[in-house]
Amino acid sequence: MESSATEFSTLLHHSKAYKFASEDTAESLEFFGNFWRNEGAVPIDHRRDTVLHLLAMKGNVAALGNLLRADHLLDDMLLRKNANGNTALHEAARSGQKAVAEIMVTKKPDLVFQRNDLNETPLYLAAAFGKSEVFTLLESYNSDCRIRRHDGSTILHAAIEGESYRYYVGSL
């Protein structure tokens, strides 16, 4: 009985993380500060996303900035991957969260070279999802435009499939 109560409490706590990831309030900033001190970059869902993945997807610059200023945002935590092998930077690139991506690559520039389970870099995902501002940012960190996924697809293939090739043809 005690185990199920603990599991419910953890689930409730993690669901609050989802709720607050979209908010820029004093309450949400306090929540993430406490969450980070108590749990850090632990997986919080079945996709093995961490709080950093959530903040990246939602573009919560304030919470991410607070973690950085409090010196809680360590390099190894930025390298944590979810079930698909995506870092939080991959998720920021996919979601078009340029300000979040900028915080991350400023802290750890070599994040741009991280590859997920399909061999995609954050730059690849920015091209695939038509996120031109994030693409430009990541490209400025010498991210490799010539990488290939495991299936042989290039960034140009991804841009064409995502119907955002007009922008990327000039970059490649």
C-alpha cells in the first residue's frame, strides 16, 4: 500500500512538471528549482524525457536560465538522452525553440554534434521540421551539414521531406 502511495505521489509531482513547463510564473520557477535540487535530470515519463527535455520543448527560457544561473545545469545533464536518443537540444531544435537552444549551445557548444538513435543531429531535426532560426544558430556552431542518418538520408532530404527546402538549399 505504501509503495502505491509513493508511486502516486511521484506521478503527481511529475505531472506538475508538465503543467509548469509551459508557464513563466514565480510558482513554476520555484517548482523547477526545487525539482532540480531534489531529482535532477531523471527520466520523468515513458519516453525517458527529463525536465530539460520538457523545458526545451516548451521553450521555457526563464526556468532554464534559472538553472543555469544557479549552476545546476551541468554538462553531463545536457547530454542526457531520452528513449529515442534525443538530447534536450534535439527537442529544442525539433520544436523551434531558438532561445533555449542558444542557452544550451552557449553552455556546451559540442552539443550540436550529438546524434540520436537514427544518427540525426539537432541540425538535422531543425531542417526536417522547418525551424530555420534554430538551423541558422546551430549551423553557426560548425554543425556538420553533410551528416547522414542510418538510412542514408541527408539534411537536404530532411528539408525536402519537411517542405522547407527553399531555405536550406542556400545553406548546403
